Amino acid sequence: MSLIAKGILQGMAVTAKNFIQSYYKKERLPTVEYPEEKSTVNQFTRNIPFLVYDGEDEIEGMRCTACKLCEKACPPQCIYIIKDTDENDKPIKRPKVFDIDSSVCMSCQLCVEVCPFESIRMDSEFELSNENRFEGLLINRDELLKSNEYYHEIHPIEAQETDDRIAAKIAEAETKKKAREEKARLAAEAKQAAAAMKAAEEAAAETETSATEQAQQSEAKAEAPEDNPETKNT
Amino acid sequence: MSEVNHVLVTQQFPEVEWEEKNSCFIVPSEKATEVVTWLKEHPAFRLDYLSCVSGADYLDSEVKTKEKNEDGKMEVTITQVPAKMEAVYHFFSIEKKTGPVLLKQRCMDRDNPVVQSLTPIYRGAELMEREVYDLYGIHFTDHPDLRRILMWPNFEHYPMRKDYVIPNDYDYEPTPHDEVIERARERRAQLEGGSM
Amino acid sequence: MPARGYHLSKDELGADILEVAMGPHHPSTHGVFRMDLKLDGETVVDLKPIFGYLHRNHEKLAEDIPYLGCMPFTDRLDYLCGMTNNWAFALSAEQLIEIEIPERAQYIRVICAELTRLINHCLLVGFFINDLGALGTPLLYALREREKILDLFETLSGARMMVNYMRFGGVRCDLPDGWLQECERIVGRFPAFLDEYETLLKDNEIVITRSQNVGVLTQEEATNFSITGPMLRASGVNYDIRKVDKYGIYDRFDFKVPIGAHGDCYDRFMVRMLEMRESIKILKQAIADIPEGPIMGNEPRVFKPDPQETYGRIESPKGELGFYLIADGTTNPYRYKVRPPSFVNLTALRHMCIGHKVADAVIILGSIDIVLGEVDR
């Protein structure tokens, strides 16, 4: 070791530079005073799941249908769901109990990935401390339900994508429904036409009841179903 | 995965079995030291680096294989597979940059499995073999310091065995829904009843 | 190696061999880790590492959940390097089902893994200096740089450390807008930090006297002890799994493998400093080359691989991280074994510490770079 500790002096110069620059350079002092200033989350942060509802009413607008896919997918098994029933004990597509144990949840987002109804999403709330270690850390359905507006507030990009996807799904469902209705209408029309034809044939049969015309009638019947696909195509 | 010249080994040691399915050597325990030393020195292998030691436990099981017979019908054959325990060694060669070569020591006696330790040859095996002993209960002869490593010293069972039953001694679990909580409640009632 | 400097033996002191349990709650044991030391005066004559305080039988847990469900648990192995843990597990499981991984996903994986290497080495170097006695200052400089990369991870995956980002056949989500530019900016500034850090520490006389010729491992010993990672390379063995296995797309990048000459603590420290520079090289190439395209193959979330065995390994920042999987034709792994690098590297601790002083045992442990989440599993 040299008598003049050159390396140490070099190091001291670096610390001195850091010390002085920390007064005016943000990158030298990136810390914030936490409870006053909360710059710790951005819009991609995930922490604990919550349930999205549409519109004003929590229960009516609930997207969750209690299909229990998330319950099955959850690796530490922190989700607990009981299906709701109406007054006649018939199950309805809504959870009666939806509990998430926040002391067990490990924020892995697998429940979000499996949800087919875009219902369960990740919250960025991180101040979850509680005085009761057991029941206090259990988050129930009413606490989990948060509005779509809140979702837009915390994850704007993701929420917009979700909304677009839902809108697309609804539009698709509607076109499908329309197509189905159209199909049903055409089928009904064809049925009516066939029935009318049949009635006409029967009326004809009533007047002329010879054996040869009976055979013609059955031929006409056989033709009638062939007409249907054509009417459908138009 | 590189090809392993297994013929060379089985010629030298007729006791060593080559398992095609998993491409590994099944080595009898009494020969293990000799085989491994040979593999370490032999210029075609130069296995100077022992990467991983793992245990594996298999209970008695049935394997169903479906095969089409001559008539085109599916035929199901059931083969009984006896219970066994294995210590699996993954070797690599740092010098030749090849590997892995798998080597298994198998014991059919699940109640008292004993295999040969490779720690005298590869010192890196020391903690890994201790871990296998701790979790599977496989004894390694000639191991310098065979103690429990992850579980506490007076723990009785071997938790990684397939027939390990989780003990029913919960005090309180903060999961208010599982059957765990029911068991915890029972347990507490039992304790309170006992103390009174 | 005999202890250096003035030394009083137990006979001179008129004392016995002293047994000290150092840990499990000790600031320099990097977690709940205990060293049972036998001391002659101040010299270590025997050492027993004792751990398992964080044991939760990760391997048993995995046998009851599907392959994908194991992914978030791997984050918690070496909790500083979630990305590389994810990758190692994904690599092994992909060998079971043989999936093609899209080009873009491969690049994202490399970028994430190398950023993780920067994080880990930053932290290790900081804590190593902390163990040497420079309390705080250099560690906080390192933490400050690490924070920027953690923010990148948060933007990408939603979490800073428990990323759960990789999936079998790709990655979970695409890079957000502007992420690559931000990454490029941070990576571009990193060498300036490394220069400053080297000025601070490389020639520091105290660092040199404390760490040179301490905890020496020769080449043969390092190989025989199954040491991997920067520690192996500090002992002069040229073995980097990125170069040997060329997993992922590592054959496309131009980088060097830094090798040490003496195998002492100082070499381990310097090898890591140099590796960070090589990581930056890889990152720059990857950011320049990354193509557009899909990030995920069309793979089912739950799959049943045929009964077989596989061993996949990658070069994690701490060494060889391997996953040994046995599939039995169901959706869950039959056997799931982790080969944790810091657990195996601990094997050499006793050998390296004997003959040194207690204070040196602390920095030898620091130079191994252990994370107890991975050691205890």
C-alpha cells in the first residue's frame, strides 16, 4: 500500500461530487418522502385483485358470473367463491361470496389472465395494513367491487383495451343475434310458405281425390324443403 | 443435448445399465465410485463437473400402454411398476463443454434406501446429497457429514416422499376458508379440552 | 492459508476454542443464515453453515399445481432475479412440450435477463462493500441505479421483483410504448455509473488489502466444488452457459466472458464489475436488433406432456440455475427439482474460511452472493 492513499482520495472525490450534486440534480437524489409524496406506483402496477362493475349499481353491474375459473387457477388458493341463488334456490350467475385472502395472495395475475368476462382485474392499491391479522386481511365481495371508472383511473390504457374488447364482443354478439334472428325469420317465412303450399295442396286434394294426384302432392312436399336454402341465401 | 457414448461405458462395466428412454445410466451402488472415477478420468468423457443431485420417489404403480394389434384393435396392456427410489446425478464436462450425462443409483427397498455417496470424488455433492437425505431419506454411505439440512434436526419424516402425510398439528392458519381452518378449530378445541 | 497480520492464538490468550453462532439474525449474513464458527483467538478453525429457516418446500408445492401455476413461485426463489428464474423454468418446460418461441419474445427475454444481471451484480457489489465496512454509501449508489431498472420492470410486468412475466412459448405481454427508448436511455447511462463506481472502489487501498488473497479457490477446487457463475470464472475457469449451451439466442450476440486470475474475493468483485459491462454490450445489440412480431405462440394454458425427464439450465446472475422436471402425463409435474446456484456455491464456504479471521469470513460469504430464498427454497 502506498503511503499516500491515492485510491481513497479518488473515492472521496466521488462521494463529495455525489453529495454536492444531490442538492440540485434529481438523478443524484431520486428518493421521495413517502407518506407525503406517493410516486411509487405507475399505471402498470399490480398488487391485489378487484372486481369491476359497470354502471351505477354494484350488484346489477357486476361482471363476475361466479364461474370459478379464477378460483381454480389461483396457485396459493386465496380466492373463495359461493354462487348466489334466487328465492327459489335456483343458482344465478353472480357470486354471493367472493373473498380474497390478501395475506395469501401473491399478486401473480393468473386470475386476471383466465377470466373470460374481464371481471377480475389488478388494483394498484398497496396500503393494505390492518389491525386484525386474520379477518381484517380477508377482503370480501363488497370491498372488492370497484367501478369501471376507477379502473380507468388506475390503469387507463389497459381499461380502454378491455372496454374495446368488451364492445367488440357485444357488437359481435349483436351481429350474431341479428343473423340468428334473420335466419329464424327466414326460416319462419319458409315454413309459412311451405305451410301455405301444403294448405293449397290439401285444398286441391280435397277437390280432386284421385290416387295419381296424391302422388303429385308428395312430390310437391319433397320440393318444398329444397326451396328453403335458396330463400336463406337471398 | 449431446449424444452420450454409452456403449463405451457398458463395455467397460457390464453391470451398468443404459436406459434408452431417459438416456441415463443405471449404476449399482457398489460400483458407483468406480464408474464415476472412470468417467471423470476417461478422455472421451472427462466429467469433471457434477451439476445437480436430485432424489426421486416412485410408489407402486400401473402403467397402461395402448397398442394396436394386428386386427387393428386397441389393446391395453397393464404393467406393474414396483416402488423405487432414485438418486439422480447430472454431470457435465467443463473441459470438453459437453453434457449432460445422467447417472442414477436406484434402490428398490423404499423403507431403507442406501446408495453410495459421491462426495469423496466430487466435493460439490456434499450439500446436495444432504438435501436428498433430508427430504427423501436416502442414506449415502461414506458421506462425511450426513445430517438434516433444511428441516430441523429432530424432524422425523421425509417430506418429499410421495406417501408423506401432512401432520395435523395446526395452531391457527390465517386462511379463513380452507378445510385447514376447520382442522385448526378442531385442534384448538382438542387442546383446550385437554388442558381443562 | 495462514491468517495475516498480528495474531494471538488461544494458548497465548490462555483461552479455549470459542464457538460462536453467527446469525441467523445478523446484518452480514444476507438473510436468515447462521454460521457456527469455531475460533482459535480470532482465527476460524471450523465453520458449519446452518440454514433452512426460510424453507417452505417449494418442490413439494409444485407437485400439486399445474406447470403454469409454478411460474409465480419461481419468482420467489432468488427474489432479486425474478426474470432469470422465470426463464429457467420456462426453458425446462418448453423442452417437455417442444414449442417454437417467436423471435421478438426471444429478444425480450434476453433484454430482461441481462437487465436482471445488472440488478443482481449492482446489489452484490454494493453489499460486498457493505460487508467490508463501507456502511451505506456505496451500497446506496448501487441501489439508486438498480431502482431505475426496477421501474422498467414495473412498467413492463406490473411488479418490481415478483415479475411472473415469462410464459411457455413466449412472454406475457408486449413492451409498452416507449419502453425500449427508456431502456436504451438507462442502459446508455449505465457505463458512466460503472466508471464512477470503479473510481470509488477499484483502487481503494482498504478494499484491496481486505479482499485480495482472501478466500482463494483454485481452478481445480472450484470445479470440484461444483461452483458456477462469476465465482467459477473468478477462479480462472472459462465456463459460461450462455456460451456453452447457447440457449435462447445468445449465439447472436458478441460478448466476452471475464475471467479472474487468483480466485480471491477481489477477483470475484471485479469479475462482476466486468460482467456488467458485457451485459450492457448485449443489451445494446439486443435493443438495436429487436424485431416486430408476435410475442407468444398459440399454446394452451394447461398441457399434458408425455412421461419424460428433462433438465434445463441457464446462466443466472449467480451461476447455473437448473430445473429438473419429471413429467408423468398429467397436468402437474411429477417431480420438480430446482438446482439453485447459491446453495451449491455455499459448499465451498467452509473450505474458504478456515484459516482466515472472523471478519474475513463475513466478506467471503458476501463474495459468494447468496440469497436465502433460493438456498432454503
